Amino acid sequence: MTIREFYATLGVDSDQLLARLGNEERIHKYLLKMLDDKSFELLTESMTRGDTALAFRAAHTLKGIAANLEFVALLQSSSALTEALRGDTPDLDGAQALLEEMRRDYETVIEGIKLVG
């Protein structure tokens, strides 16, 4: 699968990303780096332990990655989760439901990146 095809499966026009990052080789490099990123693992472990501060940081990191790589659905779900975890009294029940939504978006992105190779 090409990078353009990958982004098309996500419903995203890759032209904006291409204009910002310059070329497909650079995009490919960053996509592959996402496969090694441990933020989602850290997020799920932190949520399991109830460490909302660490979960917030991990969700916020994923939000930034999603924004930079134009992963629109992942950006939306990670933004919602980040907000649910923000502050002194995070919404844990809401955050857990949002984590499942984010998990689906994250897995869709990761599976697509693996097909780009």
C-alpha cells in the first residue's frame, strides 16, 4: 500500500501532510517511528493502574503525534481522552469509554502503517 492509499483509507487527503513534511520518504520515516512509540502502551498501563497523571501525558503525546501525521480520527479520540483526564478530578468512567474508542482508532492507524511497510 502506498502512503497516499493509506491516508485515503483513513479518509484523509495526504496533500496537506505532503506539503508540510516535504516528501513521502519523510512521511514514511515518521510512520515507521510510530510503530516503535510506546505511548499507547503507557496509556493503557497507566489507566489500568489508575495513574491519571501519566495517562494524561501519554494521551497528550498521542494527540500530538496524531495532529502532526494527520490522523484525524485518532486526533479526535485522543483529544477527547486528554480532556477527560485533565485536571485534579478526571472523569475516570468517561475516560475508560474514550480509551476504547481511541484504541480502535489507534489500531486502525497501526495496522495501516504495517501495510505501508
